[in-house]
Amino acid sequence: MRSEFADGNGTLWADRRRLRDYAKVGRMLLLQRIVIYSSAIFLAGAYYNWWIALITYAFTLAAEIYDGATFRRILVTRQWTEKAVRRSMRDIYIGTAISATVISAFAISFAILQGPETGHFMPLFMLFSAAVFAAINNHHFLPVLALRLTIYVAAILYIPIRDLWIVRPPLSSELWLHFFTVLFVLGFIVECSRSFLVGYSNYLRNLHNLEREHERTKAAYKTKTQFLSTVSHELRTPLTSIKGSLEIISSGILGEPPEKMAKPLDIATRNARRLADLVNDLLLLQKAEAGKIDYFFENADVGDLVQEVVERFRPFADRRNISITTDPEASGHFARFDKVRLDQVITNLLSNATKFSYDDGEVRVMLSHHEGNVRISVSDDGIGISDASRPKIFQEFSQVDSTNARQFEGTGLGLNISKRIVEAHGGAIDFTSKPGVGSTFFIDLPEEDAPAQSAPVKDAA
Ligand code: ADP
């Protein structure tokens, strides 16, 4: 069994697993076994001899108590060492030897009481059942199963051989037929045990491979996260200075740039901004994945924030001649939110709504009460989203059009980050959409009563 698991750790892992499985099954069946043995012993007592039945019962109970204590010890052990494994194995061998011997002695005693030429239906059936039970439930360790089966097989063979020895019948006698039948059934028990053993070993090997694969995936994921985080940090500093310098040049503070430079300067500035946005999104995503975004929750009027974001965003929309209309009665909707983070989410929805709108379109921002929530919705009459694309929308790096020739800029991170932020608020984000007609993205935040003046509360989510 040991050679299946290549390294030393694998062997200890397999031993531990086998021990736990063995103890779990053993404990689960403890009561069932006691009921079966008690009924069988009681019947034997009633039909044959109470003394033998009672003595067997006492030994059986003692064996079960010993096994029960072993199972318990195995199941509570957390630190497995080679020594602890050896000690548990010793206890299992002792328990197995005692219980198999008690059952065999019990069956042999009644077979002797029955005398030869009685078929020994009861003791042989008892022993066969016990052997099949062991094959089904005690197949975790080959040597343990082998020990138990050897004791049962010895008893099963002893009963008909003893009859043959005493009676010395001719080969045509039924006693010989009993003996051959016993051999045949023993073959069946061996085959049954073998297939349970093989099945369990395969299960264990697959489980071990799966666990190793899981560990490897976890390590690769950690490396990816570390790499992304380091690269993003390293990119951010030079990028911020490039972006800042380009903006200063474009602003004309250093003197009006020549006409010929206007276009390349604009391209450079826009792309530096895009790169900076991507790096910031990447950093935020890493933080969100690690659950390290700090939130400063505050009970405040959502309408005020929405109005503020819309006014700040309006110039961007104006550039494409897209008008933004807001709910005229937007105030009086209170919720607990982090102003900076929710600002970011609404800005992202506005940015998408304008980006995916047709020129001269309209974006509507509304506030409403919805099933105990404050609902912020951002609607556009843009290109819309098909049902087939729906599952991708909130995934990381996911864009409906992800081809190189795509028409719209973006990283595919905005909605994923938005979802994480909204969920950290105990809220939800979703959308309805029709291709070619438009989309409505909405955020639901648990509604609060208007606050008594209070200080912000810091939460790490
Ligand atoms: P990005 O906009 O940076 O690509 P997002 O995560 O914000 O990333 O959006 C993911 C994708 O969802 C977008 O690329 C786009 O395909 C789709 N999408 C988001 N908002 C809209 C919208 N208002 N109309 C149509 N498609 C949208």
C-alpha cells in the first residue's frame, strides 16, 4: 500500500487518511454491530446454551469498548507523527484480533454443541456474514483485513473439517459437499475483499492527486497575485509622473505647445490616463480579492452623492454630446455607504453608460425605494447587452467584445470591482438590457433612517 504514494509525506498522508476513514466507519457502525451481535448471541443462548452466550457477550462488549476507545483516539488526534500512526495501528490490530477471535470461538463452540452432521447453518452463516461485513467496512488496511479474514477463514474451515475428521465419511457424503461449498463461498469472500480494497486504494490515490493539484493551484494563484501586485506598484510611480508631465504640457502652463504636437500629445495623454486607470483597477482588484479594502461607512443621503458624481461627470458626457438627466426629487434616500467607494461605482456606471451610448444620446440617473433598499439606477439608450453575454458582465477582465479590433476602450474590471464594493455594503448590483435598445444598471443598498449627526465608522471588509 505504501508504495502508491511516492514521497514520505504522501505515505503519512495516506496512513492518516486510512486511519480516519477506518475510525469513522467503525464508529458509525458501532451501534449496528452491537445490535447484530446481541441478537445473534441471544438467539444462540435461547436455542443452545446460555452460559456460552453470556461469556461471548461479555467478551464481545469488551472488544467493542476497546475498539470504540481506539476510534475516538484516532478521530481526536490532530498532530499525526510516525509514532502516533504506529500506536494507532497497534491498537487496531489488537482490537481486530480480539473481536475476530471472540466471534470465531463463539461460532466454533456452537458448532461443537450441534455435533457433526447438522449442517452448522447458524455458526457458518454467522462467520460468513462477519467476513462479508469486514470486507465491506474494514478494507482500509490490507494487513488488518487479512488478519480478521484469516481468523474467520480458519474458523469457517475448522467446522466442516472437524466433522470430516470425526465422521470419516465417503466422498459421496453430504459432509464433503458442505466442505466444498464452504471452499466456494470462501473464494467469493476473498474476491469481494479484493475488489473493496482496490476500489478504496483507487479512491485514495485520486484524492491524493486532487489535494496536490489543489495545493499547486493555490500556490500558482498566490504567485500570480504577488506578481500582479508588484508589477502594478512598480508601474504606478513612473506612470503617474508621465501622466502628470503630459497634462502639464497639454495645459499650456509651460508655454503653448506647437500646433503640430497637439494630436500626438492628446494621444499620449489619453493613453497614459488609460494605463493609469488600468493599474489603479488592478491594484484595487488585488486589494478586493485579499479583502483588504478599507471602508469608511457613513449613514448619508445617497441623492447628494449621486448629484455630486453626475455634476463632476457631465463635462465628459458633453464631449460626446450625451445629456445626463437626474431625478429631480433625489434627496431623502439614506443608506450606510463609503462615499469614496460608492462614488467610484456610480462613476463606473456613468462611464459605461456614456461609452456604450450612441452620440447625442441620453443617460438617466434615478433614485427610488425598492423592497427596503435605496435603488440607484443608470439607464442608457445604447448598444445594450445580449442574454448570451449576461454571465460575463461581472467577471474579471470580461468584455462583451474582447477582440483586438474592439470599438470601446476598457479593462473589463470596472463592474467586477463595483460588484465587490456594493456587496461589501450589503447591497446588490444588477442590470436589465435589450440589445440595440439600451441598458439599465442598478445598485440596491439597504435603506436607513435619516441619521442623527454621527461620526464615520471605519470598517475593514
Ligand atoms: P470596461 O467598461 O472597462 O470594459 P466593465 O467591467 O465596466 O469594463 O464592463 C464590462 C463589459 O460590460 C463592458 O466591456 C461591456 O461589454 C459591458 N457593459 C457594461 N456596461 C454596459 C452598458 N451600459 N451598455 C452595454 N454594455 C455594457
